Amino acid sequence: MPFYAALLLEPDETWEDLRVLLFSAALGSASVPAAREAALELLPRILGDMEPGRVRDLLGYLNSRAQRANTSLSFNTLRGACLYQLGNFEEAAQLLLAHPYSENPWAQEMEAWSRALLLLSQWRAFSSSQGDDLARHLGAFLFDAPFEESRRWVYRELGSLEGLLGPMERLYLTTRFSPGNNRLILSSLIPALFDGGTILLRYPDLISDLGRAIQANPSQWEEGLHLFRSWVSLLESSPSQNLVFDLPPSYGDFHEEENFEDLFTFVRALDQAERDLRLYLLLFFVGRIERARGNFLVSSDYFYRALDLAPDPIQSDACIWYLLMNAINRDPLLAIPVALETMHRWDDMSAYTAILDRLSSHLVSHRRWADLLPLFMGLEQKGSSASRAQYAWILGRAVEEGHLRGGRRAEDYFRIALEEEGGSFYYRTMAALSLGENFVPYPAGGEEPPVPEVQDSEAPMEAEFLLGFFESGASALALPYYRPRESLLPIGELRRIAEALSGEERWQEKLSFISRYTRRDDYQWQREDLLLLYPRPFLDLIEGHAETVHISPEVFFALIRTESFFNDGATSRVGAMGLTQLMTATAEDMAGRMFRQGLGDYRSPDVDFRDPEINIHVGAFYLRYLYDLMENPMLALLAYNGGLGRVRRWTAEDRNRGALPLDLFLETIEFPETRDYGRLVLGAAAVYGYLYYDTPMEETALAIFEFPLP
């Protein structure tokens, strides 16, 4: 197909004419997604440096296609772009108005281009009669959405357009063109405040930009808090009151009352919903800045106020998350009443998983078993979640060990954990082990869940377009195209893409992709997904070296998968390298020990510890070395991640508090990464054992916790 062929051309000017020709040919494709993506490739070229003659030729081709009843959004937007670039602004505006965009989730980027072209075409053609309305619509377009390519084009066009935006809008647009440039945002602050900062309240996204910039610059905290609180007071005033606005003294001599009349007029004109949105953002960022200052109580007051005004569940979850973290930073026990008070408002349960894990770790470490109960009861009322399985299993073990009496039996808690479909493989496997049952990680027979009655008719076309990358030898270029579509495609189509990725042996990309779609609310585990998600690359090397050092292959596969997702080029931020993520010092130490035992000579300074064969061999030897030191596979795994010294210190501290069984001790580890590492490796090992080595998942768990060393 021409579209994929164009992408495969070398990215230099030599091939640009052929590339444009191929993209133009792709416009006639029967594949709507391919035609749309080809149009998106052509738009910045048309509106950039394409020669006028080429633009006219392309417009002629597009018009001829349109005469054959092809009036898609892509074609009309391209026609509008050609007309705009040729100076036919009124014709471009009329064309784009006659074919308005719709809220098509597959075509959001194209719709943004259509809207950008319409606004600027209208301005160039009709600014004398529609100036104020167009300026307002363009401001909303530029400031209230992510700053992607169509908005960058508008930004560049503004250089030749006078009167479309005021100087403050242009100044702040420059800050949006440089995302993350906090110094630039702050340098724009003082001139923008001459009229009290009307522009910032007019475009709520600018409040967020400014709030993040202030939070990132401690020298601006005092002035920023003063400014945001002044806006809060202004917005909370009754429109009938005599409005007052107080700028921070360090922002200059802008205190003449007449300077703020535009601000007061704007505030009086806001309806309640508009006022509440701005108040929410201001209160939210005051809470964040106070949190950065370490004022957790004051910060929480503002987050509670913001919570009452949160415009959607995402923002509500954000407020509650900060409330819980503020409480934990003061004393983890203080987070319990906050959690119970707000739990009925939690929307995305995954947003709270790490917090609940941190709370459970603290409570188990301090043997406060009864304090787990109200949190679990709240989680029961919320429905399915990973945390509900975790808390149920911990409580079951607490009852089993005699730390809790009365109430439910241990078996009742274990049953809840086992049957919790949102639970991790670790907790469901451990619950099955406690119940003496077998855990099968997918429905019996592997039947597909029922297909929803209503399906997006465009989804199959979009999936075929993505699969075309693999059929055309362009799979290495597919990621930017399938990533934005993942949330819209049904599971079956996503699985087809995952299978195509498997054929390319791009393990890390594939496993990340599958991990994302298996976390969707509408997902139910299937055997084929487990086989895709838990593959066995480097099979001979991993099995061979595991056998040599007497460790089970399922554990070694699980370790490598957890460490690197089978990416042999992986390097961590601290320098761990390769499939088994060996540190250089560790690899060199193990190389010396291996040589002394006659297991190969990797002592040369030129040895490449990233080489898969060497890395796997040394990693297997290192894991066995830790087995022998720790005399327990789970402790060895924890030492592999957290370090030998730390694990020994943690176990000593646990003995001083009254030693817990090893599975409960795992819950107390103070490093979240290491705590979760043990659970991830065990869960993955249990799946590998089940899928490939005819081992029940519970047997793998038992072996990791109690394995008798040979």
C-alpha cells in the first residue's frame, strides 16, 4: 500500500517528492484510516513549504475525487488547506463550513486541523465583521486543549496576523509552545498581571500551567500562593459586592483600582459552572504548593475545598489521592479515616492501589491487624479491585495465625481473594494454596466472554490498518499509530495486533501492549493472552542455565520477564544491564566466582555482560548464589532486587518485633519496589509453571516460599 511505502522511505529530502506522491496516492485507498493518516502527513507539508504549483495540482486531484462523491473529512480538510495556502480564504471557509467536523473518536487530530483551518480562513476572509467572536473561538481552541501539530501551525501563522489575539494571549501562547518551560511561564507572569491576570482566568488551562510552574520553583511559592488566594477571594465574592483584588507586593505597582476593571467585568459575567471550574483549579494548586512546602494540614484543607468543586471523577480522584498522601506523610494511621470518609467517591480504583498497599504494609509491620478490617469492609462495598483481594488474603492469614479472633473464618477471606477477578495472580494463587485448591487463571475451556451487542463499525478497519504495518514490513514504525487507538479497539482486535508483535519478537513492546489491554475494565483473561504475555524467548539459554545451577526455569523466566521484559538492551537508571539486569560490580564478582568453579571465564575487561548468553549465564549463577546465602528462594529474590544487606536488616528487624511467617513478612518490606517485586516474580513464575511445565500455580508458590534446596 502506498501509505506504508511512503513511511519506509529514507527520511531525507532526496525522497520527499516520491513520499508526497505516495501519500497522495494513499488518499484514494479503500482503507479510511490509511487515507486519513496520509492526509495528516500531507497537511503540514501543504501549509509549510510546498510549492504553489504542487498545491494547485493536489487541489485539482482532490476536487476530481470530490466530484465522485468522496466528501470525507480528510479530503475536505486537505482541500481547505490547499485553498488557504493559495490565498482563497473565503472559499476555504465556505468549504469547511459546508462540511463541519463531528465528534469522531478516530478522527480527533483531523478534526483539530479542520477547526484550525476554518478559524484562520474565517479571520482572513471576514475579520472585519466577525473579529471578536473569531478571536474568542481561536483563544479557546489554542488554550483549552493539548498543544499538538495543528495548534503549532496556528501559532506560526499568528506571526503574520495582526489583531487576532492580544499581546497577553500571544505572550502566553509562547509559553504553551514551550511546554515544561517553567521559567518562561513565570517570566510572562508580571506583564500578564497588569490587569489582574484576566487572561489566566479566561483560559483555565493557563491556571494549571502557572500552578505547575510555581510549584516547581520554590522561590515563587510565597508570591504564587498570595496570587492564587487573591483570585480565590475574588471568585468567591458575590457579583453584587464591591470586588477587590490584591496582587502580591513583589509583582509591581499595579494596585490602581482602574487597572482591574476588565478583570472584575469578566468575573461578574461568569456563570456558576465557569466560576466553580476556576475555583477548583486555584484551590487544587494552592493545595499542591502547600504540600510542596510541607504544610500537609493546610494543604489538605484546600484539597477538601477543591474536592467539593471537582468537575469530573478524574479530578475528584486527584484531590482524594493528595488527601491520602498528606495523611500518610504525617502518620499512616491518619490515612485510615480519610480513606473511609472518601472511599464512596473513589472512581478509578487503580489510582489507590499503591496507597492501599503502603497502608497495609505499615499495618502488618506494626501488627495492627484490626485496623485492616474497616478498610477491607469499605473495599468490599466498592466492588471488584486488586486491593480487595490483597486485604482479604492478609486478613485470612491474620486469622489463620491467630492474630484476629471472632468474625469471619480464614477460609472466608481466602475465598474472597481467590474469586476476586480483579486480584493479582499472586494473591489469588496464595489464596488457592491456603484453601488447598487449584487456581486456573482463565475461564474453564478458555471460552471468549460474550461480545457486546453494540460495536464500533470503524474498529475492524482501524485494526486492519494497524496490521498492515506488519504485512508491509513497516512494523517498527507502528507504535505511534496503534498507541492512540488502543482504548478504542475491542479486545479481539488488540489480540490480533499482539500476535503480530509476537511474530516480530519485539518482546518489550509486545508485553507492554498486552499489559495495557489486560488492565481494561472490559477484559477477561484468556489462555491465548497468557501465552502472549508470558512468552519464552531465549528458551534454550534460560532453561539450560537454570538446569545447570539447579533453579526452576519458571522462576528464572519470571525473574527475567520482571527485570527486563526480555529486552536484551535494557539499561536501568542505576546502570543495571541486560536481560537479568546485572550491575557491573555484581557481574564482575560473579565472573570471578564462576571461573574458580570452572563455569567459564568472563573476567576479561572486554567481556560484554549485555550479551544474552553471558548475561543469562551470569544471572542464573547469581540467583543460585543468593539461594545458597539466604537458604530460601523468596528471600533470594528479594535480595536480587533490594540487595543482600537490606534483606538481612529487614529480616532482623522483623525478628525483633516477633517474626512473621515469610509470606506475611513480604508484606512488611519497606521498599515498595522490592515488596512488589517478590509478588510479581512469584505470580509470573506460577503462570509459567502452569502454562509450560505442567505445574499447578499453588505448587510453584509453595516451592518459592518453602523450597528444599538440593
